[in-house]
Amino acid sequence: MLLIGVPPPTNLTVSCTNPNVSLSWEFSEQQTHTEFKIDRHFDLSRLVWKSEAHFMAFYGVNVTALQGGNQSKEAKTTFTFNGLKVAHVNCEYM
């Protein structure tokens, strides 16, 4: 169920500093009893470096805030190490 009163996460950020790839976001501290299925920082390194196919993939990330049985709209971003694909964040392999 989508509730207008549950604000979405903000400043969804992908950081890709080789070999570390992580995702982070902010959420208003004024909102109580808010949960995320993962913490506000998530390490994506193991997924990205699992294989060459994973490394060259295009990733879409969606994060929602949960309050009780209600959830916010999604905060979205995309990233890739593949220079032939267009994403919000184009990471460079060094």
C-alpha cells in the first residue's frame, strides 16, 4: 500500500571507487518507525565483481521506506561499468 505521508528516501547515491561499489541514501530522521530491508548503506561489490558478465551489466536500484504496512514511492538510480550503456552513474574501471 502506498501512503502519501511516507516520504521517499533522498540522495540515493552509488559510489564506485574500485574495487568498492556501494549504495547509500538519506531519510528524514523526523520519521519514526521507518524500516528498510537493508541498512542505509549497502555494499554491492560482491555482486558487481562476481563475474565479467556481472561487471559489464546495467544495474537499476530502487529503494523504498516502510512504515508499518505502508511504503513510500521509490527512489531510483542506475549504474554500470559498461561504457557502451547510459546510466545515472557511469563507473570507471581502473
